[in-house]
Amino acid sequence: MRALFLIPPPTFNARGLPIDRVYGCNYGFDYKPAIHFLQAATYARDALGWNVRLMDCPAEGIDEAGFIREAVGQPWEVVLFWTTYLSAVEDLEAARRMHAANPQLKIVFMGAGATWRPEELRVGAHSFSLLGEPEHTLRDLAAAWQAGRSPAGIDGLAWFDEDERCLRGGFRALLDVPSLPLPDRSLLLGSYRANRLERNPVTTMAVSRGCGFRCTFCCTNAVDQAIELEFKRLQTTYVDRPPLRKRTPEQIIEEFHQIAAQGYKSVEIADNIFTWGKKRTIQICEGIAHLGLQWICLARANMLHDPEQIRAMARAGCQMVYMGSETFDDGLLEDCVKEIHVRDIIKAVQTCRDNGVEPEISVLIGASPNETWKTLLYSWRMSRKLGTRFVHFSVALPSPSTEMYDQAIQNGWFVEGDFRPADNAREVIINLPNLSQRELRLALKLAYSAQYLSPSGVFKQARRVRTPADLLHKARSAASLFGFLAEREKEGEALIPAGRLTPLPG
């Protein structure tokens, strides 16, 4: 099977900017390898024996003309898309063009966007959506194709019958994560950049699926969004998250060795949490310390209090840890079931800083429905007082996989009545009891301005410029920020026209 794993040119979306497919909720200031898509492509090659090409148009500099030449103009048998909420429109456009050239082409969507509304992802008679975790569903679909069988009865699959009705199979049992092949980065042919890493080339890792906690707002990484959506369908409403599943420390160390052998200098670990236990973390760090790689990861604040663990991470090349602090009000942290306290955040920042790892914190505006201007101003004051180089600002985005989505539907918070795909670093799709959509967007602008346009903020960013490429990247990020700050405000106005996706004619 000649299979094209495709990320279309960014000109196919409303902004003309690459969509982040690692976390799946923004047009990023940087552009990183879509690690979960790479995992699926590696699986298709190694487990299914497919002839695979992963074409990442933004990373490879492939424009529309190149797309027509290298994608549309080639005899692929199946094309696959990693569809986030934001990318559904551009993926549909690319699929439509490929189907027009080859009506017999099999078209497969996977990811949160495909799991959310598979009925809107029909392009021709051979359209399929892999719901939730994609690998084993793709295996069973491939077997049905080879045998000439109907896809009926395949768990975790959505397909269309002769009357163009969308049908769904049963719930797909979760796979054993250590059984997956390590992602093969030789399939990546483009160039990538991570804003918080200074040594190139960079890549991404994902060594677990799931999370052991249940924050109400949490829009996890891109593969877990899809898994949680399907898990929620099984439960009918939000009850709990899917179980945490991890690669072994030995597998993680092996993957780091492969990354170093391929010439990468930096790694962004995209797991929801990397520091699952002191013993495990130190074992991994001791196994990679000699490689000379720089890396960053995500962790909970209350997992960053042990100096020995942080020193081991620093020796192994960890440059920065991102912790989801969200707010500096204990009451709001309790509202959103964060299971930490403000004192945990402050201690984590100091422990990281004292032991050689740079901390990054976040302020999630509207994480709790009880957010007010008073709590926001206090969170901004505290984040400034901690003095970290980066503070990640965004507005809560109640995506369909979350408990906050259920709350938003029940209480009528959505401006347009329901969730719509949005960039939570720029857009607001809700009104909260104490803060309107317009106020939430204003709060986001004020937060960005105070953090990054103050003299100290400008200095912190400027001192990190090492090369002309760094300067160009900072300039582009600044231009994007100024563009956002200059956008006019109007109550109820959306930056990207709203409206449901509509099935394309087949």
C-alpha cells in the first residue's frame, strides 16, 4: 500500500499559518514535528508493511504548486491526515483536491477533529475516520481492505454507507504503549523549530498516553484529546480519564540514543507529564546524561520539589520545565480540580531555579468560572514576582473532551451555543459569569503586553538571541504578537468566521 501521511500547506487554512499538531490548539510561534502522526506513520510502515511517505508541507517548504506536483500528481493508494480541531478545514481542502484527481483514493482522518465530528469528514465514497487511538484501528481497516471486506464491525472506526450515512464501530480497547515501535525520525524531511530550545536541529518525543489527574479544563496533547473524546463517548458524559500508559525507562533511553545518533541537538518532550516518579525520572536521566542533548518537558508543580531529581534532570540536559500553574488563587485551583496549591508552584519554581533547570509557569485565564479581574490581577502580579523568562498565557478553551465543556453547555457559556475550533492563545469562545468574551480577550492582551513588552520582558528575550536565525524568529514572533494586540475588538466578533464544517460532495 502506497500511503501518504500528509500535513497540507498552511495556505489551505484561514490564517495562512502552520497549525500546531503536537498540542492541537493553536497556530504556534514555532513549528515542531507532529510526533503522534509520526508514530502512526512508523506503525503503518513497520507493522503493516506499507510504503510510507510523511509529507509535512510547512516544514518542507512545499507550497500549493508543490502540493499539486508531489501529492496530487502521484499514484498514492491512501492518504492520511492528523486532524486537530483547527486543521479540519485545511485537511478537507487537501483531501478534496486529491480525491478530484483520483476518485478511488482511500482517505483516512485521525486525531481529535476526526473523533469529534467524523460525519463532517466525507470526501468521496472511500472516507474513513479513526476514532481515538489510531494504530490498531488502522491495522484492522487495512486488513479489511486487503480482504475486500466491509469495514462494518471494526471498533474505533467511522465510515459511510451507500446512503452516505456516517456509521461508527464500537469502542476500541486501548493498546499497550510499550508495544508500539519507536517513531522513526528519518521519515521527517523538513526543518523545525521550538521556541524554548536554542540548539538546532530540534525534534519532539511522546513516551506516554493518558494522565493520572483530572483537571476540568485540560486540553491534553493531540493524541490524548482524541483518546479522551472516545473514552468520554463510552461513558456518555465526563466521568474519568483513560488510564495512564507509559513506555519503559529502557525504551525512553533507547529513543534518546536514536535521536542523538541522528544528529538532533534538542528535544521537546510533549507528554502531559514526564516526571512520573523520582526513581523512574532519575533512571532515565542517568541513561541519557552523556548524550549532550538539550531537552524540555512538562510536569506538575508538586512533582518538582525534590532537589536530587531536579539536579539529575539538569545533568541530563533538561533546560526548562513547563508547569501548568494556571492561577495563583487556591480557591480557583480547587474549582478546576488542579490538586495543587499556590505554595506548590512557588516551591517548584525555586527548587528548579536553585538546581539548574529553568522553570516556566502558565496563567490560564478563565480556568475557573469564578475568575474575576481581581483574581487575574493577582495572578499576573505573582507571575511577574516569580520572574520566570516565560509565562504562558492563554484563555480556557472548553474542548469537547473536557469536563469544562459539559459545564459550558449546561450553563450556556459558549458564545455561539457550542464549541468551535479556536486558537486559545488569541481567541475566546466563552462568556463566564464574571467576565465577558470581550473582557477575557482584553485580559489576554494586557497579560501579553505586561509580560513581553515591558523593558525587562524585552531584555529577557533579546539576551537569548545568538544567531541571525534566532533574530528572525524573534522578529516573526513579535510581529505576530503586535498583530494580535492591534486586532480591533467588538463584542461577539470572532477572528475566524464561525460555522460548522460541511461535508464535501463525493
